[in-house]
Amino acid sequence: MKVRIDSSRLERKLGKVQKEAPRLYLDSLMKRTKNRTPVDTGTLKSSWIIRGLVLLNNTPYVKPVEFGTRYQPAQLMLTTSILESGRDWEKAIKKAYR
């Protein structure tokens, strides 16, 4: 007995998920991070960008704000957002699969 399975539809769906899910996750992560970013002039908050599959901020003072200094407590805007975004991967995969 032979069973023939046409996997082309599944392959297309998985290809779509592979492309879209990381971007959806990064969009969600950026939104969380921006919401946690402290605002003085707004430069730090507006400098979050997604390049490829990387969320980054090239503002020269992003590291001291994120991790703190001996004079300033850490804000942990990205660190906390990453820790809270565990379920966002699952949501991104489900959304991309539709």
C-alpha cells in the first residue's frame, strides 16, 4: 500500500511562518521596550529600530540607561521586555500561520 502526501501546501505555510513570525515577535518586543523606555527628550525612545532580525538602539547612552551606573539605577527596559515576552513567540507563530 502506498500513501502519497502532497506536502507543498504545508511547506508554503511553514515558509510563511519562518519569514513572518520573527518579525511579528520583534515588533511586539519593540513595542514593549519603547513603552518601558524613559523619556527626557524622546531621542532614546524614538531610536529603537529593527534591522534585519535585530532590535537595536544606537543612541550613545542606551547602555548606561539600560544597565545603570553607580549614580543612576538600571532601567532594564529591553531586559525586562525580553523576560516578559515569552508567550509572544507563540502568538507570533500562530498569527503567521493563519
